[in-house]
Amino acid sequence: MHKSAINSKKLKKGLRGWLTACPFILPGLILVGLFILYPMVFTIRISLSEYQIVQGKITFIGLQNFKNVLAGGSRFWYAYRNNILYAIVTVPFIILGGMLFSYLINNLKHGGSIFRVGFYLPVITSWVIVSLVFQYMFNNSDRGLINYLLVDVFHILDDYVPWLLREWSGNAAIWLMGIWKNMGWAMLIYLAALQGIPADYYEAAKLDGAGLWKSFAYITIPCLRPTTFYVMVNMIIGSFNVFIQVLMLTGGNPNGKTSALQYLLYDKAFNKFEFGEASAVGLISAVSIVILTLVLNKTFKLDSVEKEG
Amino acid sequence: MKKSILKAISLLMVAILIMSCLSGCSKSAEKVAEDEKAPLGSTGSESSSSVKDEEITLTFWHTYGDAEEAQLKNEVLPMWEKSHPNIKIDAVRQDGGQFHQMIVTSFGTGMSPDVARVDIANIAAYAKQGGLVALSDYSDFSDLAKDYMDAPLSTNLYQGKYYGLPLDTNCKAAVINTNIMGELGINGAPTTMEEFIAAAKDRGSYSLNVSGVGDWDMYPYFWLFGGTLTDDGFTKATGYLDSEASVNAMKKIIELHDEKIFTIRDIDGSVDAWDGINSEYAMFFEGPWYFGSYDDCAAKGIIASTIPTFNGNSASVVGGEDIAVFATGKHPEVSYEFAKFMTSKDVQLAMLKSGQLPILKSLVNDEAITSNPVWSVYMKQLESAKARIPSPNNTAIQEIWSETVTSIFIDGVDPQSALSSAAARIDEELR
Amino acid sequence: MKQGKKATFYIGQALLWIFLLGALFVFSIPFLFMISNSFEEFSYVLPYPPRIFPSKFNFDAYKYVLELDLFGTAVRNSIINTIVTVVIAVFISTLSAYGFAKIEFPGRDKIFAIYLFTLMMPGFLNIIPQFLVLKGIKIFGGETGLVGTRAGLILIYVATNVCGHTFFLRNFFRSLPESLSESVLLDGGSRSTIFFKIMLPLSKPAIGTMSIFAIQGFWEEYFTAKVLVGANESMITFPLLLQRLNGQHATRWEWVFAASLLALIPIVILFIIFQKKMVVGGLTSGAVKG
């Protein structure tokens, strides 16, 4: 009796909460349900099925697609490895570079805008365009800018490097592009966050005789921790979404050694009609990101949702 | 909060899993299968008479470039509209890079075009998915087929039926810089590969270039030097791809590469052929579009020639496009009518003006072709050009081939063992 | 003493400037490269030696792009699509974000966690089911529903961005003090009063920032537009037009670069105007609270 009273009270309160919230969340919820959640369920279903695309026939086959992906040769593992390497290599550069440049720009008396815009330009340029330029810069022989500079102008190397055609130089080009393209974004986020660090912290440090570098190391970096976490999570999710660079720069060559999960997924689905395996790759990628985020959350002792507390 | 996220995610996963299984068991509601098509009309004339009165629009997807599109819109479509006033053609130009992906997506969404110009390499794959109408089921097909050249027609074959009509054809022929050939001591185009190799041997820099290791790039060389891929029926690679002749062909390519006569751009990082032919390469193999892209070839001393023979035989690879009717279309008969129209003599001649080589036997010796120094070479070369393996798994076969050649040239794998394992893997795909 | 301090300050500033200018130069190489090559005439092959600085100012490529038949259509479509999408997407996301940030209802955090999870799922494979849903929406009649229509494209754009935007703005709303809305509620005001009178004005900078991120995303979107309206030339967008310049067999690079630079201009201008006002939701909480 007593219990049910509480329950009904709770129910009423819950209903009231929903009624209040509905006008606000419902439009978004409907759209997300139709165009994101339903497709997601569809993808998960396909990952457990054989999908005959023209007939729309879906036959349940259990975990066969996952088995095929995981045991089906080295391409998946190269792709997975490359996603992780991409994160390990690019994220620290993006974070440190973004932090450093934002801090320096913040300390400029005049002309900060020029640098803010300049460093942000790569971010607002489309991936496709940027890929074209990089493809062109890393071109073969003396036609590519990088080769030309390294061999013909500065004589650092003796011979031209076929950058985009080899496993490690191809990956390096993909990493470099990722760093170049994303550092400006990190910078912008940090610039905004820097406004939130109380000026008296720096004043105090100054009185203690700390210079630009000491202030940076002992005040800026610690104060930016929540921001760093935000940037890091975003960039790690981004690392698992590397796609256009691979498509346009290396095509995964040689033999899938510069591939990435998204590229593998795209190739399987849209070139080979293997939608089941493609969906399995997508799910593996998503679960990897979730696990990574949770692990990072733990190490940072922060919660992305609660960080502003 | 952290815990609740974890809990929520695991809950979500379970919910989704259950939903997936449930929906997997129940009959799919997304799309009504269109397995059973209405019985095909017996003759073309009958079907066209049945649609005389109503207004119909057919969607036609293509990847023509500017020149070809202009020709299509200004000459070809008016011809069609004249003879078929009730049937409008909505010609949609797609960009070449994503065309295959567009078609794959359209299969999933049921929004395929009625007719499309499709790369010859993809017909079998689309047919296997059930996306195309088997045109050989029409009663007039066998008569029609006699007019087409054999190699282009064969690219439409899948499991005994033809799923398209040849639309245009091409192949690789030799693009030659006569100035550099002159430096090597060859006047004009070399007639034999032996002659060319002897002349280029001591030059010390690459004289012959190929872009990549893919089938389109490498097959001509592999075939030229005596290699074979499969049996004639395309059922088996073991015994052919790994035969002594094939291994020797691959060894010949390696030898030329080692002697600095032959370079693979995507392996060596050498200058691209379109660029290097002006200054350093004596020869490369390319489709007719190279000559379509430049007006000043003759002035630069660059000419087209059939690929020099080796052991007395020339070789090349067939390219081009077919025109196919899609199974999801509402008007298969009319679409077939349009496909036939596109392969008719007048249309073929009109499209030839923009460089689309015809597929009709009757046009091989046509004045328009024989009088053109480039087209005549390509039509001649087509006689020794072979089609790639017509398999629905052609993407996978391509991948195996590229991997094999890459492993030979980059990792230095022994050609015999590389080709043997490739043959075994291709066998799997052909099964 | 004071003089000395001032001098150190200026030397420091000068060093900073030099360092940043050097970094900016290295950062800008790809752009310089793109600009100088857009003045070249390539005829399908690359110029030698490769250029960072222009050797001449030849605007033929720009002229070619500007005079393309579909140029006007593409630009108009891109502008309309982007503006309509951003307005709708931002409005719906702001509503959602407020709901998730300030209203308590059962299951709130779970639904929000699902929103977060969808951000981690690759979006490629969604295109086919999304297409099927659009096909099923037949408010305007026709057997293909919203497929091939601008409304359909915008609907997908909005839907695929709700989760991310909601996440971004929710953090910002949470950083706004509860006391503001409580006073309104005590005075008998409704939730919508709070939203429109207090929350919206306060969150203008955050909404603006997000809009700029969003505009950029929609402006360059290729894949969805290609699949959804690619069959209809009157619906062509700028990224689709750009892709056409990439030939089937060979590419005229100067056209591609010129078109790319033209596409960049509106976004750069937008950014230059608004850059100083950009903030990031939730991360500037210190400033807002202080």
C-alpha cells in the first residue's frame, strides 16, 4: 500500500517531467530515432546477417560476419593498427600544438586575429580539397613539392621517396595531414578555455618571478585539464573516423598497409557488396571507441558529461 | 553518472541485439522483393506498341565527360525523341569517381536508374546481385548480338546470359614519343618488343612506363610476354596463372624493370606517364583518351601505334562501357529499346565524333575510323585485346592480382610462389 | 627600471611574433601551393619545378569555373541548403540541449548516453536505411517520398547533427546557474519563458560558435548530397560540382584548385567576422560563473 503510493507518486513526477521536457526534446528525439537509431539498429542487424541488397533480403547468420572479418586476412588488422597508431601519433601533437599556439597567441598584445585565422584555415578547408593538395605535395619523383625540396633544394635526401606508395611514408603523410588539419581546432578550443583561467593566477605567478614558460607549465596546462580531455576524446573519435585521407592519398596501398577501419568498411560495402562484414567492422570500431573513451575517463578521473560539475 | 552511462550503453546493446534478432527472424518489411518480374515481352515492336499512348520518362545514368555529353544532348537524344515522342530520356551525368558506389547504394534503396552506362568490369557483379535484366531473354537478342564485336559483347555475359549491350569500347595501345624513339635509333614506332628492348637496353634510364600494378595496367604486359590468367572458360587459374609461361612472363617484366628499361610509377615513384612522355619516356600504353586530351600531339611528335609484338604477338586489354537495364525499373521493355537505340549505327557514329569507339562490326572499316590516325590504331589493336576475367568477384580478383604484383616488386617475393598462391586464391573467387 | 621592463616586454612580443609568423608560414604552405597553382595552366600534368609562390597571375581557371553552366545553381543551392539546415538544426538542438540540461525526467541520462553512443558509430552505413525512411515519408505525395528533394536532404542533415549539437550545447546550458530560472518559475513564468527570455540570450555566443562549425560541415558535405539529390542537376551543390572537375581519366588541377579556393571564401569571411566571439560550451564555465 505504502510502497505503491510512493510508486504512483514517482510515476506522476516522472510523467510530469516528461510532459515538461517533451516540447524541448521531442523534435530532436523523433529525428534521431528515425534517421540515427533506426539505421543503427539496421546496421547491427545486417552485421548478424547476410544482406542481399537488391532484394532487400536479410538472412540471419549469427556471428559469421565477425568471424570473417577477424579471421579474414591481414587487412582488418592493418586497418585497426593504423587507427590506433593514428591516434597515438597525432593526438599528442594536436593537443600540445593547440595548447602552445593558443597560449602564445593569447599573450600577444597585437595581431592575435591574424594568427587565429591563419592557424584555423586548415580546419575550415574541406577534407577533399586538403587531400588533393597533400596528394600533390607528396607526389612521386621531382614533381612533388616535398621530394623537390628535400632532394633538389636542400639536398637532405639523395633520392626521391615514393611517399604515398610505401607503408610507413604513406602512413606518415596521413598523420601529418591529420595534425595539420586539426591543430587549429584544438587551438580555438584552448583559446576559449584560456579566457576562463582567472587572471590573478598569472599575476601571482608573475610576482613569484615566473616567466612565460613557467606560467605555461604550472598554471595553463593544469587549468586546461578538462579542455584537454574534451579535445582528446574528440580527436580519438576522429582517429577512428579517418577516411578521406586514406581514400585520396594512398587508397590503403600497398596491400592495405595504410588502410583504416572506415576505409575498409567503405571498400567492403560499396565496392564488394559485403554489407554484413562492413557492418561488423563498423560495430567493432564503435565499441573500440566506447571502450577507449571509458578508459580515458578513468585515467583522467573526469567525466565528459559532468566535467563542469 | 559514469556508472549509469556504462549501464545505459550495455542496456542499449542488449536491447538492440534483441531487436536485431527479432527483426532478423521476422520477414523483412523494408522492401518488397522484386524477384518475379513480369514475363518479358516477346518482341521489341510489341512492347513498344503497348506504350505508345502514355508518356514515359526513363532515367539514364552516365559518366560521359563534357564533349561526350554535348554529343549526347545535341545529336543523340533529339534522334531518339523524334522516333519516340512519348518517351523522354532524363540523362543524368554522374561523376566517374563515385559511380560504382552510387549504383550499389541505389540497389539498396531501390532507386536505381532505368538504364545506365556501366563499366564493363562491373556488369557481372551487378548481375549477380540481381540488379540487372537479362537482355538475352528477349527474343530478338540473338539476331542483335551478331552485329556486335565479340570482345565487347562478351563482357556482358554472366552465367550463360547477357545482362547488357556493348556501348563503347577501347583498349590500350602504345603512345610513342618519336623524338625519343629516334634517340634510341628507332624510326617511328617499333614493330617488335625485341627491337625496342635491344634499343633501350643501354640508355640507362627508363624508356617504358606503366602507372600501377592493377589489372588494367599490368595485364597487357603479362599477356604480351606470354602469360595467361585462366582457362578459356574462366573457371580456373591454377595451371594457367602459375604455369611456366606465366612465370616466365612475370620474370621478363622483372628483368626489364631490373635493367632500368621499364618502370612502374606506383612502385618506383617515377614520373607520371602523361608528363614523362614529353621528356623522358619513349613509350607507354594508354587508352584513346590520352589523344583526346591534347590537340598538339602531332606537333610534339607523339603518335599512337599498336603495341609492339613479342614473339610475334601483340596484346592489349579491353576497356569500355556497356549499357544495362536495371531490374527495379518500371519499363524494362522500353529501356531495352533505348539500349538498342544507343548501339545503333547512327548513334554509334554520332558518339564516335567525341571519341567513343563503336562496338559494331559494320563500323570497323568505316571511313570515319580508317581516316583517323588514332582511332584506326585502336580499332586495329582491339583485334589482339583480351577482356579481363568476367567474374562477379572481379573486385576481389583485382585485389589479389595487385597484391601479388606488389609483393613481387616491393617485397621481392619469388614470382613462382607468388603466382601459385595467387592462382589458388583466384580459384576460390571463380568457384 | 620601468624602462627596462618595457623593453623586455617589447622584445618578448617581437620574438613571439617572429616565432608565430614562422609557424604560420609552414602551416600555410599547402594554401600557398594551392593559390600559386591555380594560376598555372597544367594541361593535365604537374608543373616543374613545384611551386609555392605564384610565377604569374593568370585568372583563366577562375574564369572557367565562374563561367560553368551550373556554377550559379550550385552556389545558390549550397547557400540555401546550408542556411536552412543550420537554422533548423541549431533550433532543434538548442531545444533538446535545454531539455537535457535543465529539466529532470526519468531516463534522461540514459537517452543522453545513447545520443553519445551514436556519435561513435560510423555514419556510412546509415545511408541506405536513411534513404528508406525518406522514401517512406510521403507528405508531399509521390512514390519516392522525400528522396531527391531538398526537404529530404535538409532533414537528413539536421537529423545527423542533432546528437553532436545537443552534446555541445548541453554542456553550456549546464554551466548557467540554476538561480536564474528558479526566479522565473517562482514568478509563475513557464519553461518557454525561461528558454526564450533567459537561456537563448545567454547562450548566443555558444550557439553562434556551433553554427559556424555547422555551417562549415554542411557547406562541404558531399556524400549524402551525392546519393540523395545527385540524380538531379538542378539540385547540384558546390562540392558535387567540384567533383565533376575531377575528370574520369585526367584532372585539370588548376580548375580544381580555383574552385576549391572560391568555395573557401565565404567560410573564411564568416570566420574572420565571428572568430573573436567564439566560445565553447561548458568549457568556459569559469568565466560565466565568475
